[in-house]
Amino acid sequence: MSMHGVCYTHGMSKRLQVLFDEEELAQLQKVAARNHMTTSEWVRQVVRDAQRNEPRGDPKRKLAAIRRAAEHSFPTADIDQMLGEIERGYLHD
């Protein structure tokens, strides 16, 4: 909800307490300051980035799909040959 141009998100937010030793916290605060952020916002962004980079889906299912695909035998060619054939095809259109 917004009041007078100020955005309040605490109504929908949950608090998470994470404990760091003094030295580690000081390092986090320095990094956040260098990025012109509060420590909390910096930590939220790092956690969001970590979530985006986390693999999704079942690894067993992905491996099974790769194994099924590897069972097939498709014609292949040298990459330079294939790119040349593609280029020649574009020129004839």
C-alpha cells in the first residue's frame, strides 16, 4: 500500500533473522555501502540472485531425457560445412 508516495511492504513481508559474526557482518555492510544499499536490501538481492541461479526441475528427469535423446542417431556434419550450407541456402532465397 502507498501513502503520500511512500511504499510500505511490511504488511506482506515476513522477518528472517540470520546471525553473522561481527567480522562477517562488517564485511557485508561494507559491500552494501559500496553498492549504495542498506545491508538488508543487499542481502535480499543476493538471495534473489541465488534463487534465480538454482537449478529447477527434477535432475533425474532431466538426465533421463538426455539419455533418451542420446539413444538416437542423427546425421551430423562438420560445423564449418553446416554453416556454409546454411549460408548458401540463405543466398538462394
